[in-house]
Amino acid sequence: MNRIPLLMDCDPGHDDAAALFMALGSGVFDLQGITTVPGNGLLPNVTENALRLVAFLGEEIPVVPGCVKPLAGECRPALSYHGATALDGVILPLSQRGSLGENAVDFMAAKIREAAGEMVIAALGPLTNIAALLLSYPELKGKIKRLCLMGGSTSGGNITPAAEFNIWHDPEAAAIVFSSGLPITMCGLDVTEKMALRPEEIEEVRRSGRVGALCAQLFDYCQDTFGGNGRDLVVHDAVVSAWLIKEGLFDTRRFYVEVDTGKSLSRGCTATYIRPFGVGCKEANIDVVVGGDRDGFARLFIDCIAKLG
């Protein structure tokens, strides 16, 4: 089976780690590089986390740092959730390899050219690097097969009443990406919060092997941070990997989505025209994942992690 060429743009992050494990365990992808973006932590921290995760897995996937801050404004990392390192709760050995010296945008551009129209991008953090890619290399837009992102919501946020964190962190970048004409799948809070893993499923992950034990340890930190022990756990970014592995598990619908870049409380909102006749509505531009088979997702996640041993 020919594997799908994949770039993963992320800000590791507990759920980013889970998404990485799932993608690699699936055997579906040729992961050609990991590019990092500030979001869950500052750029040096999330880049170091990516390097350590790759080393832990025994892989030689290039890790390339991207933009240092959002297109407009400063970084506002999610330290209250992911901790000071953005991957608190585990101690991973130092990587013997450093990140590549080139910029993530140039690295992605080169890989997209090589893939001849087959490249898929999984964007698990703010869309700063993706917007910078489109601004720097507009001629490559037609060579990206699909961008699948974790971000947004059709019905309220998790960082403000209106906005989901990844979009809120860099709305200007998100607006560029959403209006670009790229084939985009949005895995927002509408679906991620319906795909929570149950405690007994996390225990099955823990027992599955070395990678599963680390994954469960990451989940333990998330549970401890918010007093959620014994409750279901949402693993947002893993839904992107799952959609790319097995799209049929999910209910995906096409809507017109616009990002609010204003200065009001709705900044970062992904305004979704559920009804196609609303004032200001244009032709549908985003494939929005609105639900799916939770049990199927959980089984797929467990199986992918187990394959890594």
C-alpha cells in the first residue's frame, strides 16, 4: 500500500503527542516532517518536545521550527493546561538530534513540491505557519491535497465564549487559511468533545506497551490538572489523525466559515453559516466535522497506539 505523504504542523502538547502516536501507529502515512508553531507553549519548548517525542519513538523524522509568534500580536501559550514545558507530566530523554536549521515554511514548500499534488497537512495548533506558507508560496496552494486542522467551533469556544484556542491564538492567520480556497477539513470542538476516551479505554492504552504507557501518563497529567480523574478525557488533536485514517467514522458537512479578526469578544470565532441563506453567506468553503462514531474512534485510537508497542 502506498502511504500518504504527510506534514504535521503542531505545538506539542499532550494531545499533539497522542495525534503523532496515532498517525505513526496507523501505518497509513509517510510522515515527512514535523513543523512547530507556538500555541500550547512557546516555540523553543514545543520544538524541544517534538524532538524528544521523535527520539522516544526511535524515528528520524525531521523537526523544523516555524514562526516565533502570531502574525499579529504576541504569544499567549496555554500554560494553565499543558504546563510550563507544554508537555508537563512526563520526563522524556534528551534528543541527540537538533532541529533542522531551515525555516518551517521553506521546508514545507520543498516537501509539497516533491509530493506532486499528493501532500496532506495535519495542522494541530494555531495556523501561523500555514498562513505564512500561503503568503510566501501562493503558487503551491493547488499542490496541497488537503489540510485537516484541529480548531474552531460552530457553537462556542473553549478560551472565550466565542472562540476555540487555536483559532483565537492567531485569528489573522486562520482568516488567511480559511479564505484561501484550499481543501480544508475542520475538526473543531463540535466533534472533538464528542470523541472523549473513557477511563477503561485509557487503561487499555496504558497496558498496550511502552508508547501506550507514556500516552496514558500524559493523559494522567491532563486529568490531574483539572480534577478529572475517573472521567472521560477529550483528546482534541487525535481526532485529526483519526479523520485522515478513517474518514468514514465521521459526519462531515460543507459550510461557509469565516474567521472573526475584530477586537470584540467574538475575536477568533469561526462563524459558520449552517443555513446557506444567511446574510453575508457565500459559497461553502470548509468541510466541517460535526460528529462521529465515538466507539469507533476509541477503538481506532487504541489499536494504533498498540501497534507501536
